[in-house]
Amino acid sequence: MVFGRSKRGGNKTPAEPVTLKILVAGGFGVGKTTLVGAVSEIKPLRTEEALTEAGRPFDDTHGVEAKSTTTVAMDFGRITIHDQLVLYLFGTPGQDRFWFLWDELATGALGAVVLADTRRLEDSFAAIDYFERRSIPFTVAVNRFDGAERYPADTVREALDLDSATPVLECDARLRESARDVLVSVVEHAMRSATLRAGRAPAEA
């Protein structure tokens, strides 16, 4: 039985919120699991395993030597932006050996976040290329690591050879509000991209 308080003026059923799928991608150790965990309103699903000596030849820990675990399938979380919009977040694994999972995770995605670390910007290229080839709109979010050099957005854009329309912003993946701002940017960018594509589509006869 469902309990609820009736409203004056009729018993209108509340509209179901729109649900959208967003990917959180980037290189190994860039903060994907941290971002999903910081912003999710539910206990995030994580598929982390401990790094082992056997995996050292495959998992480049240069610059993230303190990292002891790695995502082997995905992270999953959910955030309600407002009453009519809910985002489902899927964090992708960062290592090349788990890339076979990306196509399945990307199915039905509205857009993506590419997290970047200015100390290892080259680790962002693979994710950027993936989304560009599939025409999935994305926002680049530079995660503010302690001790990492900070650069203007235009400098990061040039270094990553990004289209001028691709949003670039800084964030702290540990902070809920900062992570939320990144996700809002992704949704807004994806909506603008969809509008532009619709405007370029040939008119029906």
C-alpha cells in the first residue's frame, strides 16, 4: 500500500523524473571512484580489487604510487539533480586491459566526464578519443590533486587538443558540490550538442 498526502485540486500522479546515464572516465588513479562516491546519494557499488605484484607490469602506478586498489568492472552511483532529473553514474575502469567493458557501459549514455590529472595529462587521451569517435558529448574535469600544477582552462584545452565547444573546468572529486557541478556541466553540454545536431539535420520532406 502506498501512503501519501492528497493535494487540493485533484489526485494528479506526480510525473516520473527523467533518468539519464552519465559515464565517469579517465586514466588509472585519476579519481573516478572518488567522484562517484562523493556525489552519490546511495551507497555506491564498487568493483575494486587490491593491486598485486602480478599486475604491476600492466598497471602503471607512476604518479599514484600510494594507490592500493583498482576498479575492475565499474563504479555505480545515483544523484538527484532536482525533482525531475536523476543521473545514474557509471565509473569506467582505467586500465587498458579492462577496455572491453567500455562499449557495454557506454550504451545509452547521454554524456561523460573525463577526469584529468595535470601531472599525467597523456592518460586522458584514450578516453577523449573514445568519446570523440562515438560522438558522445563530454566535459573534461581537471581534478585538483595536492601538489599538482594548476593551469588555465585554455592551456589544458590546447594540451588535450579539444574542440572549443568542449567544457573544461577544475574540480575536487572529493567534494560533493564540486562533483555535482561537473555533472551539471555534462548534462548542459549534452543538451546543447543534441540541439545543434537537430538543427543540422535535414528537414523532412
